[in-house]
Amino acid sequence: MLQSSSAPSAPGARHSHALAVALALAAAWWIFDMTIVRSGPPHPLNDVWEDALVARSLLAGHGFRTTMLYPPLWAMHDPRTLTIPVLVHGPLMPILLAPLLAIFGPAFADRIAWLGVLAAWLTALFAGRLATRIGSPGAGATAVAFLTLTPVLLEAVHHSQSVVLGALAVAVALEALIRERPRPFVGGIALGLGYLIRPELLLVAPILALGAKLPWRTAAQCAAAFALCALPWWIHHARVLGAPLFNLTSYTLIAYTSANPGHSPLQDFSLTPQRWPAVLAAQWPVVLAKIPAYLPYSLRIIAKIPTLGTSWLMAVGCLAWLAQARRRLLVIATVVAGLIPVAMMTLALPQPLYLVPMLSVYVVAAAIGANALAELPPWRGRVRAWPLLPALVVLVSALPATREAHREGELVRRLLSADRARVAGAQARTPAPVAGAPAVPMFSDRPDFVAWTTGRPVLWLTAAQYDKLYPPDGAAVQRPAGLPAARDTSLTWFHDGYWQTGHRAQP
């Protein structure tokens, strides 16, 4: 039978043989992926370059500032260094990257997928322990297999390590809170550190804390642990902007619509943080119009977790978990937290990578579902390997994704080489900064990659937006203060539309 989330686990179940074997196979899978398949080179559109820029700033003693220049934050730039404060991504990824870049050099940015691999394996460990605690050793092993082989995690490890670290934070927090004797301090620390990587965990933390229905002193301990991690970052934002919880990512609420196509709100000089609340209030109908447009896509995406053929096990698992658990409010809270990425995909963009931070919730529910079916007559006690059979279905779906990762890896390596050569050529044509003269930025649609490669500040604009800012015919245009006075194509590098994988960094 399923164990209650508040019942003590069977002796030795936490470190069961099945779970240990599953974790060993998961480690072998990732080693195979990185060394034999040779997956994981970062695309020029990945977030690693922006995180690496902040890490470089930390190593130089300049703090949380970046030379990737967002137009809405241009008014906040330092005229001497042409840097802006970090108000998009959290600080933990640059903090993790800084010592690695110091030890291994700038080339480590090309091997950032190994950090994703480590986070993915540790997430599998905690998800397996959680499923073992709730269900059985077989469920724990199944959860490890589901998580490791889910195609969206493969993409995240290769192209968006921050969401994998977010998944690790959630898995650690859940494993700490769903116990007979919860560990609220551990859960709070995990969610607090996760928030410093993925801002949506600011919503996850109170949902899980309320669901745990902890005594007030214990709940206060969890909240204090979260605040211990988050408070320095809130103070940073308050000092820089006066808004502790501001995040430029919120601009995606009005992006990707006919009124604001693509990333255009993030490339609008006039849409400053001070104007954002009023703009959001005025464009709230635009946000609501996304629901009927994007919700069906979002539901289709989550229906493929772990795969299209096994996603139904999540519903079975939630019902089985709810029926057996003594602390049902915590189960309901966990399910609600698992729906946050669906809301994000609906209100921002149907991006599958948004699901990854809550992946442990999905795979544990699916593993519990497989375990529950194995306990039904006439299979009870007869088909001991049943919980692992769905993992074979996921493996069948993972193999094509692995082949695609190999093909993509080769293409991205060639793309990186070509782009670096092109950027180097553009840099050779760019006049060197003159000592004592005002600093001027470059302009690019791949600003973080170009800034990392050239070491120069770069404003994020498309070629069409640059032409509007600096008309080719020389027409007079009012421009924000601090920009170059005249059009100068030697300061530009725009991608010309040749092959892309589509793995775009998510803001």
C-alpha cells in the first residue's frame, strides 16, 4: 500500500537498492550524453553569456552589474563604465559561475552544461527519495528514471541550467517538508536559494509553507530561512530602484502579442521600471487575451511530461497520493504549486522550459501513479517490475531526443565558431575606445554573447530597431541621452538570419 506522506518510511527504503541502481544508471546516462553524444555546447542565444558577464563583473570587483544593456534600463547606466544594475536574473548563477570561471578560465562557459548535469542528477536523487518516502522503493526508482529521461530536462541541461537548479531547489524543499518530522529550515533555505535563481519560486514558497500547515513557530522558521536568502537581493533592488520585488521578466506579461510582438517590451527605451505599473494596468486586457490563446498550448506542453504516453500517470498519482496522505492539504498545495508553470506559460509564453523547476512534482506524481496501479488487483504482489515498465516507455521517447541532441550539438559548435569569427571581424572594424572620451555601446540582437566575446557594452536591439533609432537616410530622430550622436554601423553586429536552433534565452 502507499505510505502516507506523514508516515515513517520503511527501514532502509530511503537508500534502497532499487533507488541506488536507478541513480547509478542516471549518472551513466548523463556521462554518455556529455562524452559520447557530445551534447550541450551553449547556443549564442542561451542565458549563460549574460550570467557569465555578471560573474566577470563580480570577479572584477564591480558587483552585480552587467554590460548587457536592456533599453528600459538605459537611463540607469553608469556613463563611465556603460553598465547597468542586474534587475533580471537572480544573483546565484553568477555567484556559482564566478569561481568556476576564475579556476578554469573563460572557456568554462562552453562547458556550462556540466553544471546542469550535476543539478539534474541531484534533483533525481531528491525526487527519488521523495517518491520512496510516499510510495515505495520501486516508485523512487521510477521517479529517477522519469526525471532523467524526460526530454524537456535534456534540453534544459543543455541550454538553460538555471531552470535545472530551480528544479533541484524545489526537490530539496519538498523532500524536507513532506516528512513525519518536517525540516522547515532546510525547506526554507532551499526555496530561498531557488528564488535567487528562479523568481517564480517566490510564489511557490508560501503555497508549500501554508500547505505544510506547520505550527506557527515552525512556519516562522521556514519563512525566516527563506528571507535569510532573499533579503540581500531585496535590499539590492530597493537601493537601486526602490522596488524590492521588481524583475524585468515581468515585462513578458505584455510581450508576444500583436500589440507587443516578440521581446519588444524588453527593447523599449521608454518602458522604464518607473512606468511599468501604469503600463501593465493599462494593458491588462492584453494579458487576459493571452489566456484563450496560450492556455491550450500550455496544457499540451504539460501533457507531454514525462512523455505523451505516460502523462496520465500524474493524474492517477495525485489521486492516489491524496487518498492515502494524512496531510492532504500539503498534497493539494504541492499540486497547486505544480500548476504555476502552466500559468506562466499562459500569461507569458508557452515555453516548455518553464516546467522544469517543478519537474520533481510531476515525475513523483507519475511514479506514485505507476506504483498505485501495481497495488491494484489482480497485479498486487505479482508484477513487481511494473513501476519500472513506464520508464521504458519514457526511454523510447528519450532516444530520439538524444539523437537530435547529438545533431544539434554538432551544429551549435559550428555556429559558435562561425559567430565568434564574425564578431571578431566586426570588432576589428570597431574603433577602439579613446582614453578620456565618452564610452559608446555596440548594438546587437545577441547582446550578451557579443558583450562576452568582445568585452564591450552592448545594447539589445534588432537591426530594424537600430534603423528606426538611426535612420539610414540621416533623418533627425530624438534619441535617449547618452547614445552615439550619429549612425555608425561599425558599432553594430546583427545576426543575419542563418541557421538557428530556436533555443532562446528566456528572460
